[in-house]
Amino acid sequence: MPAAAALKQNVNNKEYFQSPKNNSYNNKLVHQGFRIKKVVLGILDTEAKKKGISLSNMVNKILENHVTCDMYFEELGFILVSKDFLRKVFGRIEEEDVQKYLIEDNRELGLIAAKEYMPYFYSESSGDTLVQFLDKWFCRFQCHQHRVDNDNNYNRRHYFIVNHDINMNFSIALKAFLETLIEPIIKRPVNFNNLTQNAISFSFET
């Protein structure tokens, strides 16, 4: 497929998933037969059990991410970078420069994400679309967990743990980025529970 035609198809796919008139169709399930390698099916089944969802739900999420998530990140100019490279870059930032450059720069990037990246994925920025965006974005990290506390009748609290396995400076940068991405949308502070060399955990209400 020519590059121009491929880009047009990507835009059409995005518009289809974002269009309110197609919401009733987006969740409609259809039966379709595929031939899948036995070992792949076994791995998917194991992962589905770990997450407490059905195999069908697991496969559906993977396919949906492929047609809605991967192509969007590519269009936005995201590139793959090795963790070794990030360790070296973030490891060279001196302690006195963390506040001056690392935190300030990533706060600015968080605002850009809220104003430009979120609207690219969703027609409106809300607590629900924010959570969906974070789930898509964090899938590109080493691993992440997302738990929802539904005990509150008025608000839901979302708990995230993101494992990046880079270093503390990266955790500090990610915290600054998330603060300015999340707080303007939910109109509440984000509670950061723990920052380590390898991971960051936080929660917020929607």
C-alpha cells in the first residue's frame, strides 16, 4: 500500500473509533475463525488468567491496541529507544540539575501531552479517556499494573504501578511528566506512593 494511502487509512481508522455515532458498533462482538500457533495461544491463555480476564477478552484487547494504539504513537513520532541508552542519558544528569532541567522540562512535556497527545487519541479529555490513554501508553513500558477501587460510590480511585527498570532520575522525570498530564484533567492532585530506581507507583480519583 502506498504511504499516502496507508496514512489516509490510519486517519480513517482513528476517526471511526472516535466518532460517537459508531460507539454502538465498537463494542459489538462478531465470530471469526483464525489459525493461531499452539504455543502462542498457550501464552495468551496464561496471561489472561494472570489478569483475571477471559482469553477472548485478552485477544480482543491486543487486536484493538494494534489498530488504535500502535499506529497513533507512530504518527505522533514516538520511537523505540533501548533502556541502556536511557540509563546512560538520565544517569549523567547531575543532582543540582535535576530541579532546574529534568523536572521543569518534563512538566512542560506533560502539558504538551495533555494538550496535543490526548486530543489526538480522543475527541475529549476526561478522567475516563485519561485512564484509557495511560493504559495504552504504559503498555510500551516493561510492565505495568492498573487496579481500580470501586468502593467509593462517587469517585473511582485508580492505582498504577509502572516498572521501567532505568534509574531514579527517570522516575523523577516520569513523576513530573505525569503530574502536569493528569492533574489539569482530573482537577485533583495525583498521589505518588513510591519512587524507586526501577518503578513508580501513583493513584488518583476520577
